[in-house]
Amino acid sequence: MTRILIVEDRDALREMLKDFLSERYYVFDSVSAEEGEKNLIHYPDIVLCDLKLPGISGLDFIDIVKEKCPESEVIIMTAFGDIPTAVKAMKKGAFDFIPKPLDLNLLSVLIKKAEKSISMKRIIGKENAEFQIIGESSVFKNTLSIALKYAAANVPVLISGESGSGKEVVAKYIHLNSDRKENLFVPINSAAIPASLFESELFGYSKGSFTGAVTSKKGLIEIAEGGTVFFDEIGDLPLNLQPKILRLIENGEYQRIGGEEFLKADVRFLFATNKNLKQLVEEKKFNEGLYRRISTFTVNIPPLRERVEDIPALAEYFLKKAGATGKLLDTALKSESVENLKRLKWAGNVRELKNLMEKWVILEKVVFDNSFETEGDIIAVELSPDKTFKDINYEFERKIFEFYLKKHKGNKLALAKDLNMNYKTLLNKLARLGL
Ligand SMILES: Nc1ncnc2c1ncn2[C@@H]1O[C@H](COP(=O)(O)OP(=O)(O)OP(=O)(O)O)[C@@H](O)[C@H]1O
Ligand SMILES: [Mg+2]
């Protein structure tokens, strides 16, 4: 049950509030800030405090509450029209203020809002405490140190990297190292929201703006107020929305659908892509202005195969997260199996490693055979007009031979037999392919 501390020197008002609030909340009350301070040992969730008190004032009491019970929300009761003091209270971190004489309906609404904010803060606090980013390699540490520099600067950042390399984790890392960490981190997957709904999801709509809009609805930008919005797969953002996003980043302004006035957003923007945005701009598939605005500060996450030193720590982290203990954990982390992991291609990067570790735990066995990764794999060779036919053919052949080598666990004699190839010819071929 939510605990409310009332601090009010006028007996009649205090008793009335106590009666009113005791129906739904656990209430304790004090006649002064001095007595209220003693009551803080009960950790109230909400402090409802008069501004003019004998002794320590309501304004100074906000500081005491913030110091002793930082999670509590303070609602200040002010004399009607005393806006300057109310503003001072808000600056000191009060949740809100309510003018006297009190409108009890309004009070109920404010308390509900404060309760929501408290539970949100607890969820965010728990999530933040659980967050971990793993990386031992100097390449990855370097990536993180760049991200850390941007974190403090409140600038838009474009994070690039292959699928599963950790773009969202790095975005979260930036958010958690910024002064917005107490507020929400809102990921928006530009590829997953249908283009027709994108604008209303993002900006919300006003009542009556279209058939079916019976109430107004907050958009994700408004929900993220004070926090960070992470636009994932920004290359898939509908082209017609891109100028609106540019305006939002530049001026913090946007319009709800059907809304006349421009709303102001206090939000930080992070972006991720695994596409070549510059190329999309050249092909007129991405807004040039937006590209320029978001590509000043970039973080590139190297693929896992270029930082295999991260594999042991990541494997251990994912195994433990999946519940591995004792013998299973020891066997999985034996240098032999870790060395095998380092040799794999990791086309799906860290996500693939995470999935594999989960599979190991679920199946309660560690697969030492390193050919499993290639099962059902598709050969992918990047075609590009810059490459010669020879280059492409070379890459293609190399992958085929690599697969067969793995199949025979490196036994070249068996491979020659399987391919019905002269052994010497095979050796020459492998040498030419650098295998
Ligand atoms: N350095 C890391 N430390 C801990 N976990 C990580 C790390 N990198 C990635 N992960 C985990 O791997 C998974 C994939 O990471 P993430 O979602 O950030 O990748 P992504 O680059 O955004 O992928 P996609 O391109 O598919 O959107 C997630 O479960 C994430 O928590
Ligand atoms: Mg992602």
C-alpha cells in the first residue's frame, strides 16, 4: 500500500486529509517539518506538505526529503496564486503542487500520477541495475570509450554495426551514462511499425483528428519525455516522415496528428542502422538533411569475428544468465571449447553466441564439434560492381571448401576422397584459397 506522509500545521485540514486519504492509503501525519523529518524513517512514498509551516519551511523540507528518501515524491500545498513559490518548489524537485483551498479530485489525480511515477522509477532503477555490457578486447573497449564521450554531450549519435553486434546495448549504455538515466529509454523499431501507423505511434493524435480517435493519445516521443528515444533500423524510416524527424531533432518540435500547435519535446535521440545510409542518400531513398544531422557523431561496433577476445567473457556471461552452474559451466568454459568458439564465423554476431549458449544450457550438453554452425548455413558472397568475377568466384569457392574442411574436421585426405579429387590438386587448391 502506498504510504503518504502529511505535513500540515492546521489541525482541521490535516485531520480532513487524513480521513480522506486513509480510505485508500497508509497515512501518517505531522504538524511540522521537524516532526515530519522524524517520520521519514517510515519511508513514505508520497509527502504531501504545506508550504508555510512554523519552523522549517515546506521549501526547505523538500531538500530534507530528497536527501533522506530520494525515491519519495513531494506534493506541495500552496496558497492560491502563489505561483513563484510553487515554481521554486518544482525547481527543488517537488513532483507537483496543488493550490489551497484543496480540490480533492485534483489531489486524487496528483497522487495517482505520483504513484505511477514512483513505480516507473522503480522499474527503471531495477532495469538499470541489471544492465551489463561485456567486452574485454581493446577494439570493443575503444568503441565504448567513444560512446562514453558522446553520452555526456546530449548529441544525436548514429550507431552502426552488423546484425546482432550489440547496437541496442551500446545505445542503452549511452543512455545510462547520460544525465537522462533516471528517465525512459524508448526503442522504436522503424522497420517493425507499419508506415501508415508510424506518425500516430510517434507523435500521438488529438481527439477527433480522424474517425475512431475518440480520445487523444500520447505518442512515443511524449512518453519518452526527459529520456532517450532509440530509432532502430533508421534506414527503414518512411521517407515522408524523415523531414518531420529532422525538425524534431533540430528544434525539439513536433505536431500531434490533428493538432494545431507545435509541441516541445525534451528527448535525446540515438539511431542505429545496418544499412549504408550514405548510399541510400545517393539513391534518394534517405533524406540528405537528416543523414547529415545524425551522422556527425558515429559509433561503429565491430563484428564479433574481429574481436574474438570478447568471446570467453561473453560466453560466460550468457551461460550464467541462462542458468548454467557447476559441471556444465566448467565444461563449457574449458579452454578447448572456448577456442572452438573463437574459430566460428559468427554471422549473427553476439546474438548468435547468446543463442548458442542458451542452447547448450537447455540441452545440458556442450557441443565440441565445430561443424554445427555450418548446418543449414547459406553461402553469402557480396556482389558488387567493384569486384571482378575472379574475386567473387574466389570468395565463393573459399566458402565451399571451408565448409567441406569443417565437415571432415580438417582431414584433407578424407576430403579429397569425398570430392573425388586428386590429393595434390586439392592441396594446391586449398593453398591458393588460403585455407
Ligand atoms: N557487449 C555485450 N554485452 C552483453 N550483451 C550483449 C553485448 N552485445 C550484445 N549483447 C546481447 O546480444 C543480443 C543482441 O544485441 P543487440 O540487440 O544490441 O544487437 P543489434 O546490433 O541491435 O542487433 P540487430 O541488428 O538485430 O538489431 C542482445 O540480447 C544483447 O543483450
Ligand atoms: Mg537492434
